[in-house]
Amino acid sequence: MERRELLKLGASITGGWLTGPLAEAASPPMPIIDTHIHLFDPGRPGGVPWPEKTDTALYKAALPDRYASIARPFGVVGAIVIEASPLASDNDWVLSVAAKHPIILGMVGDLIPGTPAYAKELERLHANPLFLGIRYGNLWDRDLAVDGQRPEFLAGLTMLAERGLALDSANPDLSLIRAIARVADHLPQLRIVIDHLPSAKVPTVPGERDEYWSLLRHLAQGKNVFVKLSEVAAARVEQNGGPTFNKDTLDGLWNIFGEDHVLYASDWPNSDHHATYAETITIVRDYVMAKGRESSEKFFWKNSVAAYRWRKRAPDQPA
């Protein structure tokens, strides 16, 4: 089947999980929760710290209505916003936008554990049920490998865990995976979500490569560690004379973490650098639906409840 035909089919089944009229009739549509999108508006006073003006693919308003128009035709009924700014005030901006759009189930914000304002800000933001956690990793010149060894930082993460909030990572590499493993060992009660592993740069040095996969297997032993199979289109390989997604990488991550700890995430609109939303979700859907409906339901929505504890906001969202 040619790519154009595949995308047309993907759009037409609108959240169905088996191809063909008989299969569609036998299987009700499956709701999808997208666990990684970004919201921003370059037209706001003062602009935005990301994306840059030179990024012609992204430098335009990315708001809920635009996202819904793109994602809903594929059965997406809810999304979680991941911070795209180190500005404390942007936590409130995202929450205020999300409040008006039930398709947004919550947001993972930006706070720095261990700083003087952290405890008060965490308490204030936690009062809003749409606030689901914070992100910390290879972003905004931060280093979890260093900060994760400071007692005051770990105390801040303990506060996060005590409030039932999650810790997202950002842009993984070997150093970050090491740091995440240390945090997970120190705070096994903290829910940790590792993003973008399909596109992570796996070390090429044999010893480091072995350590990378060993750390992932170690992390997979934790009941509170989840991974997003995001940026799938960014991890393309040359095969049979053309680019295709790296199925071996997805197989490896799925087999390590298992069907109870993997999440659907598009990384919209950052994903537009690599593929359209239709292309991204079609690749992932074709891969996951081959594993059966039960596994697909876990991947596309049930595991997101376990990872983020979001609350239903619209009738078409699953309970």
C-alpha cells in the first residue's frame, strides 16, 4: 500500500483499530490520550522562549483548537501538555488556557526542586487539578546528573511524590538515563515518565551501549516508571532504498518495559519537524494494533491514567 493510501485509510477509520468494514463493525472505536503536546503563542506580549523565530515549521500559535482539529479525526479525545518554557509565569498561562478546553487533561509544568520558591509554588500549583507534575532533564541548561545528587533537590522530588505528581524527563541520553535510574532507586514511590526514547542517541561505544540498555532494563523493574514511544518519525533508518521508522528500537523498548508501562505521545507540534500528525499516529497505530486490542487500549489510554492520574473532563473521554 502506498503512503498516500495508508494515510487516507488512517484518517477514515477515525480511531478504529482493525482494517476493513467487518472489523470496524466488530470493534468499537478506541479513545486515544496523547501524553505529550506543547502549547505556546508567539503573539503573546513578550513573545516565547521557544520556538525561535527562525523555526518556520513551529513559530506560529500552537493552541488547543488547532490541535483538536488535527488530532480528533484520529480518535484523540484528550491530551497532556508538557512545558515548553522555563518561565514560572507560563505554568499559569498553560493552566488558564487548558481550563477553557476540556480536550486538555492537564499539564506537566516547570519548577526547579530545591530552590527557595519551589515548595510554595508546588503547593499553589498542586491546588489546580490540571497540574500533573514537572519536567526536568536535558533542557533549559539543567543537569539531572548533577542536581539529582543534591539533598535539597531530592527533598523537592519527595514532595512531588507525596502529592501524587509525576516527574517527566527531557531529551534522554546515557547521562540522563543514569541520573533517572539513581532518582528511581532513591524514590521508588515517585512516578517517572521518560520521554522520546525512540529517538534517543544510543551510545555506539560497546561498553556504554551495554550500560544504556542495562539501565533501561533496571528502570523497567520499577512499577512507577513509564516511557513515551514519542518522536517515532524522528528515528528513521534507511531500509530497502528509503527511510522508514526504526521498528527494532520500538520492539526493544516495548519488550523491556512491557505493555503496562508504554504511552502514546505525539510531541506535537515539535513533531512537525519530522512528519505530519497523520503520518506519526499512523506509524504508531499500525505498530501497536498488531499486538491486539487489550495491549492497544493500555498503550493509547489506560497507562496514561496510571502515569498521570488525570481526571476525565468530557463525555467522550474514558473513565
